[in-house]
Amino acid sequence: MTVLMTGFEPFAGDSSNPSGEAVHLAAALWEGPEVLVTAVLPVTFDGAASVFEELLTRHQPQVVIAVGLAGGRSTISVERVAVNLVDARIPDNDGAQPIDESSIADAPAAVFSSLPVKAIAHELSAAGIPSSLSTTAGTFVCNHIFYRAATWARRGSDRKAGFIHVPWATGQSTSEPELPLADIARALNVAMRTSIDNDEDRHSVGGSLS
């Protein structure tokens, strides 16, 4: 089995992005027998999509976990649904700022993650890592890649794909919630192991009122 895990480069003038750093560290810590392929994507709508599609074609993974930064969140956020909407509040790293466009033309309005999202959140909590389920991956490059990954997974019966948002790593922000980079990397490995081992998700409450 091949697992593909991607993070992102820094954006919006930041000098770091914990998603890319955690992906590298998770790969160094990975002890599974499965082949793990990692990559850091550019924070550009066109570039990220192009690199991501090339990775899928070259490596033919069975499990895909894309990872991005959600500054302001205090937990590892396991995303449940990607929307077919690009509405950039800020320009990407190429200066592009599309508004009210589709990630994929003539495609469904939304696609659910095919990862066992509730099982992942449960296993993260059991490992002492703050976690939550999220129903909004935003409308920037993270959601753009999540939508493409989830759509790709729907086209094959042996595929799983989803997205995880992470907080800032300790020392990277003066005002936002943070987690140690080692805990973020450990969370990604827990998510990978759980995704590989579980074809069915937990049947438990995971909804919210707001």
C-alpha cells in the first residue's frame, strides 16, 4: 500500500508553515510497512493542483491525507466535507485571487472525506492530542486541494482521501493557539495508521449545533 501525505509551503508573508514541517517530521517518524510518499505543495491554486495531480498519477496511492494550516484553531481538525468553491480572501503566492469560482467545473457542490474521520478524532484524543471534527475547510487553497483529493477518491473503490488542518507549531505565533510540532507530526501518523486500518468509520455523535 502507498500513502500520500502533503503539506503546504509558507504563505501570506509567513516564514513558516507547520503543515509542511509536520509532514516532513511525520515521514521521519513513520514506522509502518506501507510506502509513505510526502510532498510540500505551493500555496497557489494552479500550482498546487498541478503538483497534486502529478503526485497522484506517479505514485498511485490508496490513501491520501492532505494537511494545511488553520491559524487560530487550537486542535488537530479532521475535515469532513470539501466544497466546490474558490473564494480567496487573500491572494495566493502567485498573486492570484479568484472569487466565486469552482475547484472543478461541472462537479458536485460538495464531496465528503472518505477517511474514517470520527475514528481519527477518537484515536487522536485517546493519544492525548487535542482533536476535533470540522465541517469547514475554508475556500482557499486547502479546500481546493481537499476537494480535488476527495473527488479523486470517489473515482476508485480502493481509494481514501481527506484533509487535516493543524494549528501553529509552538514558537511560530505570538497570539494564536499552538501545539508542539512533535505532537502535530504524531497526530498525522495516528491519522495515517487509523485510515489504513479502518474501512468503516465509528458510529458515534460528531455533529455540532453551530
